[in-house]
Amino acid sequence: MLILIGQPDLREKLKRRMHEPLNQRITLRYHMAGITSDEEARDYILHHLKLAGRQEALFEEQALPMLRQLGQGLPRKMGNLALAAMTLGMAKKCQAISADLVVKASDGI
């Protein structure tokens, strides 16, 4: 058994004629969709903060949907944006990360 995991461009590469024999042998395919709801975005961010040891609220409630929107629902983009917002918040000595701070942080990404 062989498991291939990759970015969306892997699917495009497998469609090339030179990879046709391998493409024909793939029996199961799964595409992981991005985060589509604000609740899912909230859970995603809070889970990662908890893994990092943060128990108290860090992001204001309005900031979490903004992370999803500006991160286009893509977990990696949302994580990078959250990190940029936290870094900016640290530099500004903010107690919490607001939606405005998330927007400002997105300019630097």
C-alpha cells in the first residue's frame, strides 16, 4: 500500500500523460475542503492555542471569523495570519487580538 498526500497541484501532476499508469492505480481519493464555518474556524484556532498551552481567551470573538475570511478558509493561511496577528499584538502590547488587528496583520502577509 502506498499513500500519496499533497497539495492540490499533485492532482494536476498526476493527470500528466507520463504519470497516467500511477494515476490509474489510485483507488481512493480524498480532497480535504477548507474551513467553511465561523464555528469551525473558532474551534480550529482555539484548539491550536490550547495545544500551545493557552487556556485564556486571546482572540476577540469578532477576530475569529475575520481569520477565516482573510485566510480563505485554508488552515495554513489562517494559522499564518493568526501568528502574524499575535506578533503584531505583542509588539503593540495588546491584551487581546481584535478583528482590526487581524486585518492589519494581513497586510504584512
